[in-house]
Amino acid sequence: MIRSDRRVDRREYFRVWVAPDEPVRVYLRLSERHEQVFLARVDSISVGGVGIVLNLLENSEVPPGVGEGILHLPTLGRVKFEGMIEWNTGARVGVRFTKISEQDKSMIFRYVVKRERETTKR
């Protein structure tokens, strides 16, 4: 029997890292008990969700729950979504999209394909 201690990443959608020279910004508003608003940088993205890097002042202050947000994709435009905070490490949070239009999914898909092409050219 072959065993592996490595964690298997079981994602439904292909994920790419965001280029540091072309940042993707996210505006996220959480309204669990009291409204919190975050403007942060996305470090990874897929059609299913985003990984967000928090400012030092915001670390660990993101409660689990549902929120709505807007992604700003370079050269493509704005994407509106509703999402669920899936995990929080203090410095980063993961948001799974729970409500997003097909048009906005398509825009994210185009961004992911573009980034993958840029990455494989290197």
C-alpha cells in the first residue's frame, strides 16, 4: 500500500496565482453581526473563489460568514459576487463564491486562462 503525507488539493476549478505587477483588488463587505468592509489584494483566483491577503491591521479580524464583494480584474472589469469565508489563517482568508452571474464567471475564467498562458510562457 502506498501512503503519502502530502495533502491532496481537491478543487472543482483550476486556480492561478495573481501577478504581483497586475494586482487584483477585492472589496468585501461582511454583515454577520455588524458590518465590516475590507479592501484587500487577491493572491489566488479561480471560478470558484479567491484567496485574499489581509492588511496587518485586519489580520484575524475577519469573522466566518457570508458577504458580498467586487473584484477588480485588470483589463477585464468588475465582478460582483456573494461569498462565504471558508478559512482564515490570520494573514489570508479564502472566499468561496456562492452567488455569481454566468457572465462574471466567464470573465474570471478568461482571466484565469490569460494568467495560465503568461505563467507557462516563462
